[in-house]
Amino acid sequence: MFFRLPGKLKGKGVDEAKIDALRERTPEPVRDRVPPGQFVTNGWPVLHYGSVPRFDPKTWSFKVWGCVANPIELDYQAFRALPQLETTADIHCVTRWSKLGMSWEGVPMRHILDMVQPTSSARFVIAHAEAGFTANVPFEAILDEDVLLAHRADGHDITAEHGWPLRLVVPSRYFWKSAKWLRGLEFTTHDRPGFWEQNGYHNDADPWKEERHW
């Protein structure tokens, strides 16, 4: 399924009245958890650009490099042996849906940071995924306790369409920053906009500020 291009979410591409009506259906006790311009869904839409890559555990690897004291490269077995954490977080898509209270399981980012020891010059993190896809976030965005390198969601293995075998989960940003089919993290001194940022999406992607587009 092809993700809609940025312009489709503005002006005539969005029925604001419909969004408002859907938002009004959000139960009042959880309404404060839903950013402006979002509505709650119980589903999990599949949105990405291009085809779903094949996964081969014999050739798959995950690496971290750049502004770190201890670069790492792990095969699939070694990566899955890392400590696991289960957490609960809301996710918010730039296409205006939010899904609340999702459970996630995976390797906590804090453990990766302990392993690689980012240097004081690290200011940004570039997520590298299959097919050359990248997504960029500032270093501080990955310091939250709920940031994971996830392989399970809501009690099940993440499906191939949602990023199996590994997906970055950064709940504080619009969900396109949570790159599917993750293969590595690069710590850098300078920002480097990723695929969607180069195609008009906002570089910071804070859902509470509605940072959808440049």
C-alpha cells in the first residue's frame, strides 16, 4: 500500500468536519490523550511506501555506529538475546488516526545506549531501514522510557506489513518516525532529513504541535 503524499492531507484532501465528528466520539476520560486534529481508532492501518521486504534470519543484522564509543553489529540470534521490556504507549499517525494504549515489547533504547555509549557530540539519530529508508529524530527524542526496538505489539509478533522483525517505536513523534524494518541506528552531529521529511513532512513531527508538514 502506498502512503499518501503530503499535499493530500491539506485543504481539500481532509474533511475537517468528519475529523471533528470522529474526535467527538472519543470518550471524555481519554480525550486529553488525543492530540489536536486526531481521532481514535481501534484498528491499526497499514501505511508505507513500496513493497514489504523479505526477512531471512540467517542474513539479518542490526548495527549501531557513528558518534558512539562502542559501535555494535549483531546477528538476529544475538539481538533477540538482548534484554526485553514491555511497555504501553499511544501512537499518533500523521494521517490523523490515533491508537491508544498499545502494548509494545522489545529491546529498550536505554539498553542500546548503555551498550554503545553515545559521545557528547551526538545530537541526532538516523534510523536506517530496509530499501535505504531513513527517518531522523533528535537525540533527546530517544531518551524517553517508552522508546523501544520492538518485535511485538498488543501481545503478538509484529506482522511483516507493520515492520517485522524489528520496528523502532518513538511514541512522542508522529508514527512515520517509528521506522519499520529497522536495520540500524546512526548517531550524528548534524541532522539529516529522512525519506518523508524530504517529501514535505515536518522534520520534528510533534503531534501535540500538529507538526505534519514543512
